[in-house]
Amino acid sequence: MTELELLGPRAHGPACGTALLKASAEDFQVDEVLDIPLAGEGEHLWLWVEKRELNTEEAAKRIARAAGVPLRMISYAGLKDRQALTRQWFSLHLPGKLDPDLSAAQDASLSVLKQVRHSRKLQRGAHAANGFTLRLTQLKADVAALDQRLQQIAAQGIPNYYGAQRFGHEGGNLAHARHFAAGNSLPEKRNVRSRVLSAARSYLFNRALAARVAAGSWNRAQVGDLLAFTDSRSFFMAGEAECSDPRLALLDLHPTGPLWGVGPSPAGGAAQELEQRLSLDESGLVDWLAEAGLQHERRILRLPIGGLTWHYPEPDILQLEFVLPAGCFATVLVRELVDLLPAGQTDNPCVF
């Protein structure tokens, strides 16, 4: 499947040009933002780890082997990109044990930058946000148009699509989800089960958001919408008064879309009608998610970009710095700016 099929239309107009992302790990840097004060003592050892071209799950396995503990004793807040330079927290449950020697886990692709004891383990989704530093290289774009687009994004936000990487290579995770949904079954392996359920749910959300983008209503509240604050999982119904809430204009409050699970959409008005149509169009996936026991949740449709700054270190390089809430995708921001060149493509290909 194409990126357009997996996500949906852009909100701010056609791409301003082309560029390459991730020519090197340093071009895509992520720092986990964790607002948890660490006690300095306790049976959990928290590690601040830098990884280069190494995914989170493999890093956890290496740490477990070096520490001599089962993998289930290792926790982390979220998954980070493999093709990147990332810094994130891990925790090890070490009741009655001294700090282990982790030197065997470390090399050019993994470094333990800091370690602190704490009374509790690190929970999934515990991080508040992720800070990004991205370098778009081989940039060919109208810089004036690009600057204007970035100013517009800083003021208005972007559609909060799930990025294409959620769906695997050429949408393979979604294809697997459809396969299991057709057979009314679930994968036996927990990590595979989580991946295909997430792909199905994310795709349905993107479908609903794409329809709102096409209708021009993704960034404004309608009567019957379920509204949520940027960093909150709770939501409330929008009436006439809520549609004029000044916090909508401040990018603090947003309309939401469905993360399907048990029961019908709790939205009302036009949002309910849209979500009902989609649930009928994709009844196989919707029913399968409910059968899996997932509860209906909501996700904000509009993504505010925190602290967005940019500059051009070279005429053909754009560097971006910004912060996103946990669970949101930096590549969705890039998509509103440029079309990405395929990996390995250069502006001046040579044949040897």
C-alpha cells in the first residue's frame, strides 16, 4: 500500500520540495522526555541509554544478557526507531542485588550514559514526550515557501496521523491484521498480536482523520465531537459552547478520532456519522478489535508541534528541532514539508 493509502491527504498543501532523511543515524535524533523524579534508591535500576542504529527490543535483550537477568525484568517506556541516534530510559528489576556490570552490553551502538536506583519499574507509556533533532539533507526546495509552511505548522499544528512505519514494510502489518481478522483469530505470540492489533487500530484512526482532513474539519470542533487536551486520555462532548472554547485556538484542546474497541463510537453529530460509516466499511477489522477485548479510546486529530525551530546549516540541509507528545510521529511533520527521496538515492547518481 502507498503512504497516501495508509495515512491520508496533507493538510497544508503540496510538498515544498524533496529531501533525504536518515542519511546517517545522526540525522534522526530522539531524546525521551521523562517527568519522573528518581529516588536514588530502591530495587529497580534505571538506565539512561544512548543507542545508534539499534532498536529498543534488541537493546533490552543485550542489557538483560549482560546483567544476567531474564528479559521480563527489563522495562522501557516506548519503542524508538532503529535508524536513528536515540536516548531513552530502561529499568531493571534487581531485588536484593547490586548494580550489575553492563560493559558486555556496550559498544559503538549502545552506551549507558547514566544509572539511578528507584523504587518502581519504568512503565510503558510513562514518558511525557520525545524531543527530536532532524536533519533533512540533499534538500531541493523553495526556501521561502518552506519557511512559510513551517510558520503555518507552528501556528496551526498538523494532522496527527500514525506514521507509515506503524504498518510495516509496504503495509505488511496491516495485511497480517486483515488475515487474522478474516479468520477471527489472533497470533499466539504476544509481540506479534500487539503489532497487528495496533496496525489495524491505527489504520482505522488514519481513515477517520483523512476524511476530516479532506472535509477541512480536522482542526476545528464540531457539535458532537469528543474533545481532549493534548496530554490527556480523557475526553468530553462538544456542545455549542465548547466549540468556541478559546483553548482550541491555543492548540491546547482538540477534536479526537476513534481508536476502535468494544461498543459503538461515543461521539455525536457529524463525527458519529463519519465513524459509523467507517465502522460499516471496515466491519471486519472493527469487529475483530472488539472481539480481542480492546476498549474504545480516543486520540487527538490535531498535533501541536512543541518548540519548533529550524535553520539551514548548509544551503541543501534543513535542521528541525521540536517536541512531540508520546506516541506521535516525527515523520508526519516531515511529510507536510517535503517528499522524501528513497533511501540510497542521491541528487547526482554515478555508475562505476
